[in-house]
Amino acid sequence: MYSSTARARISAVMVAAVWSCAQAAAPARLNVLMIVSEDHSPNLGCYGDRVAKTPSLDRLASQGVRFDRAYVTQAGCSQSRSSILTGLYPHQNGQIGLATHKYTMIRKDTPNLPALLKAAGYRTGIIGKLHINPSSAFPFDLNWNDPKFISFGKRDIRKIASVAGEFMAKSATPFFLSVNTPDAHVPWHRQQKDIPAEPIGPGDVSPLPWVPVDTPHARKNLANYYNCISRLDTAVGMLLDELARCGKAEQTLVIFLSDHGAQFSRGKMTCYEPGLRVPLIVRWPGHAKPGLVCEELVSTIDLMPTILAATGVAGPKGLPGASMIPLVEGRSVGWREYLFAEYTVHSPNMYFPQRSVRDDRYKLIVNFLLDRPSPVAANCVQHRYDVDESSLMRLAPEYREVWQRFSRPPAVELYDLKEDPYEMSNLADRPEHAATVKRLRDRLAEWQKRTGDPLADPVKLDRLTREHDTLDPGYRKDPGFKWKYPSYLY
């Protein structure tokens, strides 16, 4: 027989032993490494691009799931990143334009990934730019954006990987780390810090299929765009090496994507495929089916629900996206039939509101302003990313028509993405497609109503247009300047 004291001690030891075993059996909480690159379409080897040299990303895709039809909500940096971190469309959170031009979310307390994960005990970090206003709404424990190492002018990927590796290794609690690389944003650097070791040249590339302009200037830019992608791939390899080195790769969900498509004509700042469609790769040991290619229509509004579900952290109700975990695990589930995207403004001189919807085959684009040419098209000519006035005059007749439509868009555009993946032939006015146009326009109107799109109201659209048309040119130098749109759009 044991005394009561002895029994109490034995009981305490047994409870401690059971607790210890339970702790040992419980899986470590999931880390999240999200790598967000800049300004490139799915021009990667694993997406079938024969010019791209991307062994690290190709390997990542073989270890996880490659999403073949992944889209951003808007082909602009701040707007897209606001959707990644809040799970909302830009017209919902208010970040309708670039943060550098003082556009801002309408509410500082909008639920966001770093805030929710930090409250749940995660150590949070961001490397590179956040580019969303107000930045104080995003409580990162580490916020490293040293322009000497990570900027459009200076891209030291070794230093970036080193800072990331130190953060991951020293995180005693589970971490959420967003690494935002500068490649492949303009200027397209042929080399930075001797990377890539063997850059390609103009003779190694051919015109992109959606921009059939073949000039020495265009080829030089395109070659260096691919050199940026090569350097990006090397950076991803270094980041994954750092993750493996600290022994946390098996407990880390890795997500790679671009913030939007490339800055070529009909890409960035548009609702065309080269602007909205991006690479998206997810590796999650024990969950993601290695080598799987997912064809479902996914959007960056799905990232926040996915990360919250994977980490077991509760999020806000009513988000427009859905968790991609069933798709990552290769399960057959009902998924969305329609995917929506938007464009409102980039910088104030690039104001040209559009909305788009696509289904499995067709895409509809609605252009709101018919009283003016597209400033986005004019910007491409001005900066000569791929075209200039002289090259436009030499375009083949069929592409000259495409360029004219880009420059002066009609009210409605309809494309058959199965037969015409580069959106060359507008079918909107053809009688045989009238039912498709009506169906997609109805779905778009329903989405605008469901998500509270303020530009569905012509009065609000007119007021936002007038605010941009009458903007004081000195607004950026005015420390007291604030956009008025949060007060009347919402």
C-alpha cells in the first residue's frame, strides 16, 4: 500500500509522463514561407517555357503542386499584394492603386495574415516591400527592406537569403515569412552581383506570342527579362537551401507566386491573360501531392483562407476566396466556375477602370471609360518596353488591329481562351456569341453586387473619374494630401 503522499507523487509523475508523450506525439506547428516575385507571367521551365532557366522552381514544382490557371485580382503591385494579405479584392479593401501614390486601404483594422498569425503565436517577418497603406496595419516582427541590398537598382540575392535564413533559424515559435524579391521588375538587369553567371542575349529569344514585335530593342529587353527570371530562380534556390539548413523544411508550407504578369504590352495594368495569370507553386510535405498539376481556376484571394486553414488559425467570415487545401491534396471537389478580376488605377495617370470574368473557356472584359484612349497602352509606347511608334507602323495587319483595340478599347471584349489564348480576336459583337456575352455580363454584375464593388454605381464611378481628372499635379509633394475616394466610394 502507498501512502497518500506517495500516491500523489506517483499520480503527478504519471500525468507528467502522459503530458510529455502527448507533446512528443503532437506535430510541430506549421511554418509558412511565402515567396512573392515581381512582374512576370508564367515564363518558367515548369510551365513549358523553353527559354527560361529555372531549375530551382522546376524542382519545387516537382515536389509540390503547380497551379496552371492561377490569377491575381489586379495586375498591379499594391493592389495585388493587398489581396494576398487580406483575402479581399482591391475594391473591397480600398487599395485600388499604388501605395507610393498614396492610395490606401479604407480601414486600418482590416483583418490580415500577419496580424491574425501573430495573435495566434506566430513570429512574423517580411523581407522586401510591403507596398500597402497603412503599413502600420501589418504587425511584422521583422521588416527588412534595405535598399542597399533589395531594391530595383540593387538586387543582392545572397544577402536576401542570409537575412531570411537567420530569421527562420532563430524563430523559436512557428513563423510566417514573406520574402518579396525585386526580380523581374523593370529595369531588367542583365546581371546583378554576377548573377546569372551566364546571361542570355537578344539572339537567344523570340518575341512573346502576345507581343509579336521583333526589333533589336525589344529582343534586348526580353532577354534581360529572362535574365531577371534566372536570378529570381537562383534566389528561390538559396531560400529553400536556408530553410533546409535550419532543419525546418518538413514543417514548412512553401508558396511561390508572382504579384502579377510582366510589364510588356497587354500585360501589367490590364485585364488580359499576360497581366492577370501568374505562376503559383505550393509545397507542403505530407499534404501536397508531388508533381500534381492543378487546372482549377484559383485566385490570390484563396491564399489567406488556405494559409489560415493549414495553420489552424481562425479567420474572418465572409471572405470571397476559399481554402485550396483539397486541391493541394489532389482531392476531387467542387470548385468555382467563374473567376473575377479588376483594374481601376495604378498611378493616377494610369486611371482606366475595367472589370473581367472568365469561365473554363471564355473571358469577358468590360471597359468603363469610352471617352478616352487607354493610358496604359500609351505608357507602353512611351517607355518602349517592347514597342515604339516606328515598330507599331510595321506591325502585321492582324496585330495592328489588336493594338488599336488595346489603345482604344470597346465597351465589351470577349475572348475564346481555348482557341485564342493570347486574346487576339474580340468576339463580343458576333451574334453567335451573344448568349455567352449576356451570361458572363450577368455573372459579373452579380459579383459586383455581392462584393460591394462601388464602381457598379455610375455616380460613384463619375466622381472617382473627376477626382483623378482634376488631381493637383503636386499631390505627391504635399504631405497633407489624402485621396477623397474612401469617403464617397464606401
